Amino acid sequence: MNDNDPINELITTLRPDTLTEDAYRRRRSADLARAFQTPRAPHHLRRFSMAKRRPLTLFAVAAAGLAAAAIVVPQFVSADPATGAPIGAQPSGGREAPAQVKPGGAANTRTILLAAAKVAAEEPITSGKFWYSRVRTVQMVHVAPLEYKAKLKELDAELKAKEAQFKDKLAELEAARKEFKDKVDALKVAELPYTATRGDTAESWRSLKNATGRSVKNQDVKIEFATPEDRAKWQQAGSPSLSEDDRPKTKEGAPEGIVSIGNDSLTWSSIAQLPTDKAALKAKLHSLYEQGDKQIPLALYMWQTGADLLSAPITSGTRAALYQVLADSTSKLTSQTGVADGKGRTGVALETTGPDETGAAGRITYRLIFDDKTAKLLELDVIETGKATPLLQQTYEAMGYVNDLAATPGQ
């Protein structure tokens, strides 16, 4: 099918975001909540490029504004981060915490975040021409792409036939179009009879000195099933392809300018000037929230924006202030120690919740995992209550400054 095929345009508009390249990585702000509240039923307004609409912010992931996602930054962060002074909480499997600090409680969360702020403030100042990141993204598969496209084409052909049949009958024509929309909506939310995930790795070298950057996406694509029973069900369904495109994609040029989508002033060139004082940074973030559409609660916005900034080259002073600001938000944030990320590294999980697609409160958990010795971001997760497999898992395998394209931190 060629790029000008109207069926191709229809599929591009209506297909779930799980089929869209980097869909979860590009959402920000209000879109984050809607995208993960209704992960199987996004409408075309959720599909946008950064040039057309603002992305998601993680503190402002935003996210994502997830996202993505979310601070003088040490030389690098990797699967084996540099050691530092341990922060205040003991892992869940370790010795008992002091009586006045209850694991998972608000007081403990504040203690953890203030300790992280102290660690961040003591980081050495480093710099470079590029900010490198390697991120492994694993997201739940909601449709078999080729089957979904085929069903969409059938519905489109059915609609075209009815449009021709009822071209002079307005009421029947409107009814046919409504029926088409209802069938498409039902197709979007239809559940697969098995649970599977698609993972891929993306590397980027973002220019901080007006040089040409580079990204290599869609690496090491892997489909995995939650259980052997899920694999068997997939085989019984005819073993449909669950990945639309497994080929790596390399792109060179100017990187996307906004760090935290939904916060357009937070760009890769401006974040180094963010306040290093807690009160000033808090005022800045609250001001950005008030300037936005405020379609998500302030606590979720702060978590989202914070996650975005923790994945970016902000200064150590800003990073310390950010943890202090988060420490003031503990009435809406909870923590859990000894949580493992996708690479098996353990750290502290900072969490907040949001409603699911039905509006039921507290059904979606947004989790940020950071290292409990270095206070560096390890992972971002979006989890639906009652499901063992996360909707989204973004593991930050490495981050840091480099001076050469294709170089990685430590080289």
C-alpha cells in the first residue's frame, strides 16, 4: 500500500498508538493521563508529532510529559552506576527502618527524597557536546497489527459501499457513519486472548552545542509472552505477527527541542538555567502547570515533569531542588524500597496513581524508580491494578555526557 492510499491514511489515523513508532515516548501532559487511562482506545487526536502538538511531560515523562522521558549529572548513569552515600531508607529485605520512619509512608517518602537531594547536590559538574541515552521500552501488545489493519480495511470498504448506497439519504448516511465509528471503537478496545509485550531499545545523542545529533531506534525488537499458556493461546490464534516493524531506524539531524512536552519552555538548551533553589523551582513548575490545560492533577503533573527532568542534563543544583520539591508533595506520592527494574537493578519506587479508562480512581499506577545510592533515574513504569504485566516499562540503561557521536558514557 502506498503512502497516498486512503486506506493507509485511515489506518494511520485510527490504529491504536501501540502501533505508532515511539507513541508512548512522545506523549506528554494531559495526553499522558488519557493515553494510559485508555491504552487500547486512543483516538486520532492523541497522535501528534512534537512539531504539531505538545508531547507528554514527566516532571514533566512529565513522560512521556512519560515521557520520557524525567541534576549536575555525573559522568554517566548506566547499569552499573557509580556508588555514592546511601540514602535514608533500608531495602524491603534489609534491617528494619527506624520506628519514626514507616516504609511506604509519607514520612519515609519525604526522608528518602530529601536524602536523594543531598546526594544530587554533591555530584561533580560535568559537561559534553551531546547527551547520550539508551532506553529499553517494553509495552503491552494490544493488537496483532496485520489483523487489525485487515479488519479496518473491511470496515472502510463496508462504509464506502453504504455511502454510495445512501448518498441521497442523509439519515441513513449518518447512521452508517455512526455504525462505522462504533465498530472501530469496539475494534480498538477488543482484548487479545493472550498477554504479550513488545520491547525495543533506542539510543540517542542529543546535541547540546548546535551540532548534528543522532538517534538509533527500534533496536533488538523482542516479543515475549507472560506465561507459556499465553504463548500457546497465541499459537492457537495462528501465531499472528505482533510487531509492525522490526528494523532499526537511524536518523541524523537536529533533535526535538522540548524536554518536557506540555512545558514548551523546558528545552534542551534552557534547562541548564533552571533554578537551583527549592522555592524558585517550585514556583517555576507551579507556574508552568497553571499555564497548561490542567487536565491532570498537580501531583501527577509534578511526577511527570520530574521524571522528564531526571532523564535530562539538568544541573546538580536543579536536581537537588527537584527532589526537595517532590519531598513537599508526599501527600500524593508514595515510595517503596528494594524495587527491581527491568535490568534487575534495585532502587526506590516513587509512585502516584490515576483513574483507568472507566474513571475508576487509583487504577493506574505511575512509578519512577531511582537508584538508592546515587539518586539517578533507573526506570519509568505504568501499571494497571490487577495486571502482572505493566502497560509500559521504560528502563534507562545508560545516560550521560559524551563528546563524540556514537560514543557512549565512559568511553
